Amino acid sequence: MFTVYWINQTKQLKEQHGSYETFEQAMQSIRDWWKENDYQPRYYRVIEHGQSFMIDYGLYDCFYEIQFEPTEEK
């Protein structure tokens, strides 16, 4: 599972936005939110940190984090 969080460092907020089966679905959820809210970042980049990914989209204190959470197979 890939869980998407939106983080605002200034306000010390970490809001969960959903969990998805694939990384691409998690990324698409972010792009869909931008589209639904008429937001167009000038750029975005994905930075890998072990089991998580930071999505920098040009704001000083806000970013997305996608955390990979392995699921147990039965």
C-alpha cells in the first residue's frame, strides 16, 4: 500500500489523503486533487527516501509524502 499525506511544516500539519495499491495511483490522486481544485504547480519533483517519497511542488513549507507500507500476505 502507498499512503498519501499532505504536510505543512509551518503549521505542523500532516493530513492523510488516502491509500492506494500502486505508487502511480497515489501520484494520480495528487494530480487529480490539483485538477479538481484548479491548482497548477509550476513544477513537481519526486525525491525518494527509502520507503517513502517526497513530492516537492514548489512551496516553501508544504509537500506531499507517499509512504510505502508493505502488506502481509496470507
